[in-house]
Amino acid sequence: MPPQIAVALLLAVAFVATPARAPAGELMRFGPAAVPEAHSDYGGTPDPPVSPEMGLSPVEIRAILARFASTGPGERRRALEALRRDADGSERAFREVLWGRHGAANAEMRGAVKDAERRAPGSGRDKGDALAGLLASSASDRGTTTALGIAAVLRVLADLDTLAGYKVLIEFSPRHAGVFRREVGRLLVSKGLPAMPALVYGRGSKNPEIHLFCVEWIRDMGEPLLGEQIKLKNPRRLAQLLEAYASVNDLDAIDVTLSLANHESVFVRNAARKCIEAYGVNAKWSVRREYENTFGRTLPDSADTVAMFAELCRRWDEKRLSGPAEIFARGLAQRAAGRLDEMAKDFRLVLRDAPLFARRGEMAEGFLSHAAALDAAGRTREAREAILVARRVAPAGSPEWRKAEARLKWLLAEQMRAAGAASPELYRQVLALDPGLEDAASRLARLTGAKPRPADVAIKGAFVAVFVFLAALLVVRRLGAP
């Protein structure tokens, strides 16, 4: 098979197998979950999503762990690298492996871990690194081999730097009679502030062992003040921190949370607002003070917290979005004048500064028109980029979203046809999404040699007959005939 056809076929399979886009807002979770422990990542603002095709399976993880039975440090380190290399998105699989049977008694693993901690090289936070000591050991007894595999999984989980990974670590800490409790705590402290949201969530756990564990290691971290914690550079992690404090109803965090309710990051801003809602009446006086400072008027004690906060948010949004709103209006004018390149530049500026701009759905048709012009000019790659933006800003399932999806499939179908591997099925998918795309209909007819079905002809004929009848009726009425 020629290489260009093989590539085209692979593209087709990948494209057709891609799941439909999740409903709008599904990955844009904000605010503390009602029951954080019920969620693999505590249910607040998610970490960046990982493709479901990535990640190791429990079977693959166990196969790698079996390589730790080797007494050679080189092979053991290669096994650790193999575990680390493909770990993204494997939190659930790691959890299943950690909670499975390991074939060694707690006492055997405890002895191996204690010995490894004593012999581990390094100093400071690296002192007592159980994994380093186990990797350097030449022992191959059951306790050492099992402890080495578990310590390797714990290290890789920590290195993922996701709330889902940290949650697995914290919940694993009491298992096996706490053999790995110190190693888990050391790993969390070594990660610093990025691990703090998980520790705060754990501090509110109903499991007394997990609660005490998190209190102890927050203390070991130096109990950083909230003013230090909010210096987190990752906006998602900062949003998660605010949600963690709201989930345990820490009233000392209200003022800081309110100060971030107009943050430039959509993650921080929306999470802070949801957290203030979660604090409820406990946030009343902080909200009232901010309201009076913003609007310069005093309110009675009976003022409604929800109404005050909603008005504050409206004022913040109006001020923040005044610039994007002007650029959006200019983009609409550019579109009306037929200057599609200029329109696209303005719309992209709006999306850069305000990714969740309230009227972004109105941009979709403009981007589709721009894509059609680009495609006609032979600028296929740029056309595809414009269609992707149109699909992103259009409400899920809307006519514009379906048109964008249809045009993406149309471009792929045309690429495959040009490579000599035309796919009638792709053209059918295009027409299912956008029946008005005449080029796809004619292309499908030429590929399959199919003529319009009698039923289709009859339906079209019926529509024509009705149209002619209504037109005649209108003429008769205008002439005043009975």
C-alpha cells in the first residue's frame, strides 16, 4: 500500500473514532464538590485532561513491577524509567495495583523500608528516601522486592503532580499498617505548595488516620500562611487550593477567596466565586464590606448576601470585559463589511483575553465563513484551524457546531480522496451533520454511482407542488378572485 494512502487511512480511523465533544462545561468544573472524597480528584477544578488512550493498564504496571525482582541496580532503574515514561493518565490503574495483593507480609516490607531509609544517600528533604535505598540494595527477598515496587509507584504518582495522584498517595498512607506512611509524607512535603490542596482536602477527611496524617505533614511543611500559599503560579492549582479550603469550611480563607473573585484567570475567578457561594452566610460581612468599598454606599444589616455578591460580580465583569466587548463589536462590523481576515483577528483577540466571553457563540458563523474563504483560496491548513475555533466557540449540538463538525470531516474526506483512498462513509457522516453541503452529496453520488432514491424524488416533488400551490393562492388573493 502506498504510504500516502496508509497515512490517510490512519487519519480516517483516528478521526472517526474520536468521541463527540463533551457537553459544554463538562471539563469546566468550578467550586468545591458536595462530597469531595467521592471523586478521584476531589471534584473541583480539574487538572488538564489527559487523553483516555494514554496511560498504563494494571496488567502493564504489574509486568513492569516484576522487573524489580532483578538484583541488578541497572535493570531496576530501567524498570523505574519505564514506569515513569508512560505514567500520564494512569492514576486509576496505579490505585488498583496498590490496593491489590502484594505477596509480602507487612513485617517483611517494614524491615526492608527501615533498612533502605537508613542507607539512603542524600540530605535535607532527600534524606531517608526509601526508594533510593531500595534501588541501591542488592537484596532480592520478598519484602525488599515488594517494597521496591510499591515505593516506585508512589514516587511516580507524586511526580505526576495531579490531585488524583496525590489523593491516591494520601489514601494509601495508612495501608499495610502504615509501612509507607513516612515515605508518602516525605514525597508530599518534597512537592511543596502544589501538594497543599490535597493535604487540605485530607485534613477534612472523616477517616481519623488520614485526617491526622495530613495535619502532621502540613505542620512538617512549616504550616505556610495562606498568603504564601496563594502565590501558586499554576492557576488551576490555585483554584483547587481555594476549593479545598471551602470544602473544609475554613472561614479564615474567606477574605483571600473574595479577593481572588475577580482574578485574571478564569479558573481562579470562577472557583473563587463558587467558593463564596459555598461559604454562604459565613461570607456575609466580607461581601458586604467589599460591596460598600466598591459602590460607596452603606447597606442595612438585612442586605442579602447573594444579591450583593451578584452585583459585585456584574461590576467586575463589566469593567474587565469592556475592552473585549469593544473588540467584539468591531469584529462584527468587519464581518458585515466582508473583511473576514480582520474579523478573525478581532475575534481571536477577544478569545485570548476572555476565553468564556458571553457572546462567543456568535463568532462561530463568522469563523465558518472565514474557513470557507480560506479553503477556496487553497489555504486548507488555515481553514481547518478556523473550523476548529468555530467548533470550540459554538454551543455543543448547535447548528453551527454541527456545521463545523461536518466541515472538519469534509476536509479529511477530501484529503483521503486526493491520496487515492476515498471514503464514502466519511461523506455520509458529513451529510448526516450538514445535509445542505451539496459538494459532499455530489461527491458521494459520484463515488457510489447512486442516483436519488424514488422516495427522495417524491418528497422533493411534494415540496415543489406545495410551493406552487401557495404561490398560486397568493396571486389569486391579490387579484381578488373568489
